Amino acid sequence: MKKEHSIVLFNQKQVRRIWDEEKGEWYFSIIDVVEILTDTTIPKRYWSDLKSKLGSEGSEVYEKIVQLKMTAPDGKKRETDCFSTENLLRVVQSIPSPKAEPFKLWLAKVGYERIEETEDPELAIDRAMKTYLQKGYSKEWINQRLKSIEVRKGLTDEWQERGMEEGAEYAILTDEITGAWAERSVKEYKKFKGLKKENLRDNMTNLELVLNMLAEASTTEISKKKKPKGMTENKRIAREGGVVAKKARKEIEKQTGESVISAENVKGPQNKKKLKG
């Protein structure tokens, strides 16, 4: 079952979703939907209570719950209760909220957009660009970010070919790449930028994105040539790819006298400190 993970926005709030290519439909995180419709600070508890109610009533929709691994706020993959578009609409009926009708219209639009994007992939790129623009990013940065997504997809496809599993193993290999080129783990990198739930790449400067792309693209090409087997060999290749970008980073820092690794957020500096290269 080939799945594509993504995030979509409803009134500037994120909803995690997975596209099931075989079934041809989206599956949405019910926790995210509950948080939007109820404005509760504890959506998990609200959903737990509603889930128990649906089960005790013998609701048919209770049997339609699908658990899929999605990225949690802490960056880890966890089993999450999800529903297809049709069944999510049925659950929404059980949630008293003035946002229910607008949400249902939005949900229908999201489903239609996927059909359009399947026929014309450029539409997906255009919509991603609009989303980043709405968040306040510059067009120059957005172009880099979209390219980085393409490079990342090539890398994860290669990892899949090498037998690596999405989730924990991808995270381990990503950490190896980041540690090699930036000389700090993903966790350390995010801490320096003052990030918690935010995506690290969405907070990289143009230069950081370029070097991260170089590291991931290099890893992909080296892996294709050497065809590593198992986690140990793949980790070694990840480090080799990262070192390529590290050399470029060191040369830039030598010429500019400044660290490439910045605490600045692309939408505005969080602070002015820089790490020594």
C-alpha cells in the first residue's frame, strides 16, 4: 500500500493526512479535526470520550477507524486514529460545532484537489507555494524549499529501495546526514533555532536549505552507486553524503568569516547569535 503523507490547512490550522494510492482516497487524523472543530486544548481526551460513545452505541463508523503512523508534534511517528473522507464526514456530524459546515465544504474541496493534482502534478506545487506565501515566506525561499522537497523525495525513495523503513529508520539516517554536514544532531539544531513542534527545514535560511539539499542529494547518489544493505551500511553512506556538504559549508565559512548555521528564522530573526563553524 503506497501512502503519501502531507499536511493541509483549515483556517491556518494543520490537519495531517495520508493519501492511499491503492484505494484512491485521503485518510485524515481525527485528533487534528477534533482540535479544530471544538477548540479544545485536550483533543485526545475529547476524541477518546467520543470514540467510547460511538463504540457503546454500536455505531458503524466506529468500525471504520484506521490506525496509521503519522508524525507527531515531537517529530516521532505514532499510530494515529484516522478516517477516510466519507467516514470523517459522518464523525463530524457527531461533533456539535459552528465550524462543522465550513469544515465539510473544505473537506470536499480537499478531495477534489487531489484528483486534479493526480492529473496535473503542477497544481500541487502551485498550492504548496500559495500555502507558504500565506505563512509569510519569500518567493525566493519558497522556490528553494520546494526544490528541497523534491530532493528529499528522491532520497526517501532510495532508502525504500535499500529496505529502510519509514519512520524511525528514516529519522536515524536523517540525523546521520545532519550530524555530518551541520556537526549537530537534528535535536540540537532545532534547539539552537528555538524550535519545538516546528519543522526544521521550514526554519532554515536559503543557504542552510541549499547545503541540506546537497547533503541529501549526495547521499542519494552515493547510495545508488554503492547499494548499501542494512542500517549500518546505510548510516555510513548517510555520513558520507553529509560530509560532502560539510566541506562546502566549511569553505563558505572560511570565505565569509561567519557560521552558516544560523539561529535566524527565515520569516524573521529569533535572535542574533551564531554558532562557530
